[in-house]
Amino acid sequence: MQLVLRSRVVLTGAVKELTPENIQLLDLRANLHTFPLEQVEEVIYDVESDY
């Protein structure tokens, strides 16, 4: 999934945890990032194809 912040930074990874206050993202290097939801502009879920 892609996480778009209000600062226009885009991060790619997997959602580890989602609470009413925060979202945790596990990036492709296995680093865990926590962001307050007020910093998040958009969450884009990637659809995996069968190919």
C-alpha cells in the first residue's frame, strides 16, 4: 500500500496497525513507522494481480 502524507511524502509498505489516532507502516526495508492520522492525506491499497 502507499501512504500519502499531507507534506506530499509518499511511503510504500504494509499496514501493521491502525488505531483511531495512528497508523503504523512496515516499509520494504522492515522499518516500522508510526504517523498520527492527522498527518495522513490518503491511503492507497495496491491490488495484487494473478500474473
